[in-house]
Amino acid sequence: MKVAEAVGRALYAAGVGQVFGVVGSGNFHVTNAMIAAGARFVAARHEGGAATMADAYARTSGEVAVVSVHQGPGLTNAMTGIAEAAKSRTPLIVLAAEVTEPRSNFYVDQEALAHAVGAVAVRVTSAEEAVEQTCGAVRLAVRERRTVLLNLPLPVQASEVPEGALAQAAPPAPRVAVEPDAAEVRSLAELLAQSRRPVFVAGRGARGARETLEALAEHHGALLATSAVARGLFHGNPWSLDVSGGFASPLAVELIQGADLIVGWGCALNMWTMRHGHLIGADATVVQVDDDPSALGAHRPVHLGVTGDVQLTARRALEAGGGVRREGYRSPETGAGLASRLRWHDVPYEDTGTRERIDPRTLGIALDEILPAERVVGVDSGNFMGYPTMYLSVPDEKGFCFTQAFQSIGLGLATTIGAALAQPDRLPVAALGDGGALMSAVELDTVRRLGLPMVVVVYDDEAYGAEVHHFGPDGHPLDTVRFPPTDIAAVARGYGFEAVTVRTRADLKAVADWVAGPRGAPLLIDAKVVADQGAWWLEEAFRGH
Ligand SMILES: Cc1ncc(C[n+]2csc(CCOP(=O)(O)OP(=O)(O)O)c2C)c(N)n1
Ligand SMILES: [Mg+2]
């Protein structure tokens, strides 16, 4: 057996069942070996899409995924998606063929590329060590939550592995949950017991810990919020504030600002989630719980940092808590406010729509009603991005996939494909700007080919709205960021989609008809949106750079 085949089989034996990619000569055999072993392969049309599909799949399924690329340009095409995954600490294997001869056309320093974007580089160096090195890469991805580039040099791929080499391939032991220090747990329990208006802000690290956090919050009368990446975690809980940060509703902002104790659970408490600290009251005590000690206080000072797994720490704090259950922040008045005024849907606004263009808020409210609630929403970057995040509700934390750590446009469609494949029973909804949609349009082909029953919503302002709203008010020329109309519905039909151009609320009838069935083809909604005003969450983005 050649190394290429052994590596593919070893990856499958190590627990990787899903591979995305664009296949060229250099990764042909290794990818086929994964498929022969039992893995599912999805061909993307661009490596950038493949990388992001794998990232979103890994995030949503909780399993390590592989993106397989050709040497050189296959890898450079994938770099934006790899940077996003690495910044998000997605356990992902980037399986890349590699040329080691600098005069080859395909040569680039692949190891340096990985380092440049925060990924770890590993190389298969010999036939003897190929299987162990492959399993080591998976171990690193799972245990350290890293995005790992596994370089497969062409000469090594062609060599023969020793007899029985695959016998040692096995899935890595899972990451061990970090037990918190007892003294730190005591301090946390004391702060909770003293607090009168506690708020929990849960991040990606809190996924899977819903019930324990809810129990602890109930004991101390805490309200529950999430960062954007964990949106949906407390869906349905009457004390949930939904998302904290730029997309938070006015009532959520008011209540978070009124907290006397904020506990971040597996959450960076970064400038987005805390609006540059604006959401933290002057006298509020801030606590952060994270199983990675380097995360504690990394974005803002905290009064107490607890190194520990979220679930374990919450459980220990519950055990240490004692005492009686308290009302805390859960007064009848707060409850009544949450029931009637929390949702963006409940916030009055003046509809700015015309016969030619729909108000994006009106669009969001209508789509939220029309589209089935069992959905998974992927969001691209741009001025529009708050609208789907604020108006489209999601059933749980797996219903929202937010690949925004690198703030790249063009990742939203591939994000939704990856998240959809991990949850085939849900309606996938991709929310894109016209800029991001046209940048990534090739993957409409992948949606159609896979038969995904996806709804793609394009918030089409015929511009890079983010830039228009940033520079327009100062009178700068905007010709570089405005475009003549593109018939994106026609583009989608070319890829085999059903498509509708939406200018008014009434045009959404076509969406309701599609939902009613049989959903034989995916649907693209080219929503010509009003673009008079910049979204205020964007101001935050420009402040933060
Ligand atoms: C890959 C990449 N290129 C450029 C940018 C800068 N940028 C940020 S938002 C944006 C405009 C996006 O336009 P569109 O998708 O139509 O969304 P809109 O802002 O109009 O709502 C651009 C070009 C970026 N973030 N990422
Ligand atoms: Mg736009």
C-alpha cells in the first residue's frame, strides 16, 4: 500500500468521516482512499468554499472534518477559509499535497502559509511514520482545537508503507474536561450568591452545557445571553436575552447594562459581544470561565478568572451554591418586559420600503414567519448582516453558523452548505449581501448538485453597502463600491435554482409557495433592499477595525 492510500485510510480510522475538496492530481489518491474507507466526499467548486464548508461542518457536527486540496494553488485558494477556521479554533484537517522542489510551478512555502494564518503545520515525512503522523494531526486538531495543515509531499505519497502499518490507526482520546480549582469555584459561588442582578453570557465554549447553566442561572436568578457564535443556545428559555453585543435588542442592552455581575462562560467577552465594554455597567463585577487560561482577561479585565470546563465549573458552582433559590434579576417586571419587548420584531420602526425596494427589517420579519422554524441560518459579512441575525430566530445553537472571526465576505454560502450537511433535517437558510453572493456564486452549483433544499436570501443593495455607508457621509467618491443592477435571480436559475426577485412584501408569496412544496430545487431570493441608511452595528466594526 502506498502512503497516499494509507493516509486516507488512517484519517478515516482516526474518526474523520466527512471530506470536502477540489481534487487535482496531487490529492487524487488520498481523497479516493478516504472515500474507499467509508468517508463522504463533497466536491466544492472552489477551494475557498471547500475550506469553509469543512469548517462549518466541523462546528455544527462537533466532529473533525477534512478539506482536501491540490498542492500550491489548491492551498492558496483555500487560505481565507483556513484563516477563519484557525481563528475560530475549529478542529479541522487541511489535507494538502505538497511539492518540495522549489523550481516546480506548484511550489510555495506551504508551512509558512499555515503559520501566517494561525494554523499548525504537520508533514508526512516517511512511509514508516505516515500513519502515526496522520493520527497525530487528528489528535492535535481534536485535543488542542486547532486547524492543522497536513502536508503530503508527492515523493513520500508514492512510497510503500510497511505491512500492517494501518493497525495502529485509531480515533484520538477526546479532550479531557478541565476540572476547575476549588478555591476559584468558591469565589465564583460567593459572587453569585452576593449578586442581585446576574447575567450569564455564554460563548462557543458553553455549547452543550445548556441545562447546567440554566440550572445555575435559575438558582441565582440570572438572565441568559449568548455571544453571536453561540446564538440560539438558550432559545425558548423565558429568561433568555438572545444575543449580547451589536445585534442585541434595546431591552437586552438595557438589562445587560443593569447587571451587577456578568459571567462569561466559554466566551471571549470581546468588543463585539460587549460593545467595546459599553454593555458592562460601571460597578459591574466581571467573571470569565474558560478551559484555556490564556483566554482569561484576553479582551478585557476581569475581576475573577476561572480556568475550567464550562459544564464542570457550572456544576461545581451549583454544588457549592447552597442556600435557597433567589429571585435575583428574575422579577415579574423583568419577565413581563422579556415576554413583550425583547424581540426585534417587537421594536417599532418606520418602514422605508418603496414599490421598488423592500425594507430589510420588513423582509426579515416576513421571512421569519414564512420559513419553517427548524432551520439552520448561515450569515455572510457586510452592512446587511445584522438583519438576518436579528430577525430570523433559530431553534438552538446548531441553528446558527457564524463564520465571522476573520470578517471576510464571501463565506456565508459555503458556511450554510457545511452546516446543512451536518443537519440534514433542517431547512438551510443562507443570508448574503449581493457582494458576498457574487463572490461565492460558484457554490450555488454545489447546493444544486447536492440537492440541498436551501433558501438563499440576498440582501441586494447593488453595492458594497458597508463601504458606501462608511465613506458616503464624508462625501468621498463611491464609484468603486457601487454596481449597476445584476439579475442575481437569473444567475441562480442558471445554476438550477428556483428564484424570485423581491421588491415588496407581496412578492414574498412566491417564497410561501416554495415552502409549501415540493421544494424540488433550492430557492434564491434576490431581495432588492432599501439602502438609505447604514446599519449601526457597522459603526462598531469600523471603530474596532
Ligand atoms: C474578502 C473580503 N474583501 C473585502 C472586504 C471588505 N468589505 C467588508 S463589507 C464589504 C461589502 C460587502 O458587500 P455586500 O456583500 O453586498 O454586503 P453589504 O455591505 O452591501 O450589505 C466589503 C467589500 C472583506 N471584509 N472581505
Ligand atoms: Mg450589498
